[in-house]
Amino acid sequence: QVQLVESGGGSVQPGGSLRLSCAASGRTLSGYFMGWFRQAPGKDREFVAVLNWSRGSIYYGDFVKGRFTISRDSAKNTVYLQMNSLRPDDTAVYYCAADSSPTKFLVPSLGPTYWGQGTQVTVSS
């Protein structure tokens, strides 16, 4: 079992930045993948980014285009999502997720096994 707790959401003006955090507990993350999804009202869940905890390799969703950065702090068992140049269409609930398979992040019909509770990000002037 992996427990995930997100923090760092909030409201920001267009062009601003936010950093989301996701603290993991319950088991070692070696061999696991951790990442982020988001879901806006009335829209499907959207993949944001995934990170290989052991190797550090990273993959981003197509829409990210250099605005978001995923990273980890192994000592704190925490993954981060730094979001810059935020736009109103980035408004969504952002979810942290974990799984032993990267496929679960990349195939929309699947989805990772473990999820956080979600944190709201609102971008508005």
C-alpha cells in the first residue's frame, strides 16, 4: 500500500506559478513510478507527468510544453510539480498517483493503483 498526500494548490493569477507537493508513505518507492494527473470540470482526466523513482527518467503530457517540471526528493519521499506560466485552462484538481508500471500512467483506460485526495488549482484574474 502507498499513501499519497498532496499539498500546495491554491489560486493564482495568469502567468503565475505554483508548486504542488505529494508526500508518499507506506512502502519503499524503489521500482515505482510517481506522477500527476489533472481533471477540470466537465473534462476527462488528463495525464501531466510521470517520474521513475529509481532512475529519475521523466515523461510529460503533450500540453506541458516546458511550463511544468516534475522532480523528487528521495529523502522526503516526496514528488513535486512546479508549474510556471499558468493559464486559466490549467484550472483543475491535480492528483498525485503511484504505480509499479509506467503503462498505468500513459494508457487512459488504465490508471495508476494509488491516488492522492487531489488539490485544487485555480488560475484566474
